[in-house]
Amino acid sequence: MRAYTGNVKRIPPVIYYTVLRLLTFAVPLAVLLLLGIEPWIATILAALIGLSVSYIFLQRPREAVSRDLYELRHGAKKPAEDENAEDTVSDAAASDTVTRSER
């Protein structure tokens, strides 16, 4: 049996960080609700816990997201080809709609 040698796409830092942030909120919220704490109090506590945990433990993913955003903003990194293809399709659809409305 051969090992896979093709390119494996890595998860974009934005997606990775977002999922981790959601988990740092959802897990404490679920635990607090299971303990029978009032929902509005549990939500506030879960938000505070999630904020604290993400600030302390998610420094690397946060910096990776920041770096990617900086590179996109300042032109050091080109947007993904998928985004360019989507823009082309949406522009074509918009111009087609304008053409039809002029008839």
C-alpha cells in the first residue's frame, strides 16, 4: 500500500480560529446549562469564559488570522482563485440582469 503524496489543503486560519472560538463559548454554555443555571446568566458566564480562554490559549491562531488579513490588505498575498472565479460569475450575472432589464 502506498502513502498519499498529493497536496493536502490545510484549513484556512480564519476557519480554524472561528471554530475554536465558537467551541470556547459553546462548551462552557452547554456545561452551565446542564448544571441548571439560568440561561441568561449562563450565556454571560460562557461569553466571559470563552473570551478569557481564547485570549490566553489561542494566540497563535489569532496571529495567523491577523497575518493573513494583513497580507491580503497590503497585497502581499493574492486572493484565492475560487474567490476570483466567484467574482467573475457574479459580475457576469449582474451584467446579464442589467441587459435584460434594458430590453
